[in-house]
Amino acid sequence: MARCILFIEDDDHMRAVLSLSLRQDGYDVVEARSGEEGLRTLEQRAPDMVLVDLRLPGMNGFEVTRTIRRSSNVPIAMVTASGDTHDVVAGLEAGADDYVVKPVVAKELSARIRALLRRASVSGPGSTVQRVGDVELRRQEGTVVRDGDEIPLTLTQFRVLCELADTPGWVVSRSQLLERVWGYDFFGDDRLVDYHISGLRSKLERDPSNPQLILTVRGLGYKLVP
């Protein structure tokens, strides 16, 4: 059965062109012209992933993403203009897993979607429960718990943490994380890794400004303190 993609975009031309390209790649594309319509469609169709433009009129893409994240861990890729750093950071903080920049290149979009869908279907390797600082990484459940309370992570944040936890104390480069977590390197952007590391720190570190769990090794990458 074809994987279903919910595409929320108010630009009729862009939506039609990209939807056609995705259908040619074998996806079942469901289109929505507004955030409100997209959320209604999400409940009706339960898509495999969501592609959402951040600058929607009315209920914008940030609000749509936050609303989805309250009840679903479906992969979300956001569409943003000109690689605006503020938009990217805000979108990832809202719960998006990846982003593409306008003008969207169909080949790049297809690569990102394949990576997102592949990542969503693969659970982290290794032991079922692993102690990471003062939290428990429960891979089989897909959760992280501190003092009995679950810490809400996005799918991508969880995958990044799993990759770091596979080799505690060892440096993992940005390019390695891009390849292992996102599944591509040609289209990869180092900033994507940095944004998700920052998000992880904001949720896992007692003092995100002075991280003790996920450390930056300048010029090399990141490592998890064993």
C-alpha cells in the first residue's frame, strides 16, 4: 500500500506541482489548503507523514505542528522560505522533524521524505532500557523517563539520543548523525543536527546553558557523557 502524505500548503500552484511529483514517486498525497483543513484531514486519514508550510494564513504551520504534537508522533517536515534561521528554529521547537527550503526541489523533497519515513519505521538498537545521566532511555517504548515522568521528545530527538547513547563517551560527528538519523548526507545541513541537539539539551539538561550530559567537542561533533 502506498504511503500517505498529508500536504498542507495554501499556494495552489506549488501544492499541485509537488503533489504531482510525489504521486509519480508512488505516494498517496492528500492535499489541504489551510491549517484547519489539514488538522481535520489528519483525523480522518491518519497519514504516514505531514508536509506543512509554515507561513499559512490563519492557523500557521507552527500552530499546526504544535497541535499535531499534542496527540501524534507522526513525522513532520516543514516548508520554510529562504532558510530563515528563526523559522527553522521555531519550527523544530514546535515539534517538526525536518525542513525544506523554498523554492523546493522535487528531488531533495523526495529524499527527505524517504529518510523521514524510513526513520519512523526503525527502532533504536541496543538494550531495551539504558541509563543516560539521570534519565532512562527506554528504546522499546520509544520514551525517555526521569523520576518516573516521561520527557516528551520528538521522533528525531529520540533517534539522535539513541545514536549518541550507542557509543557513550565517544565523539559522533555531525555528518555521522546526518547519515545515521536522517539517512542522507548530500542534502544534509549541519545546522539540522545542531538544532536538534539544542532541543535535546533544553529537555534533558538541568541547565541547558551549561550542559553536562551532551557535550560539544569543538571541530568534531558531540558526545554523550557515560
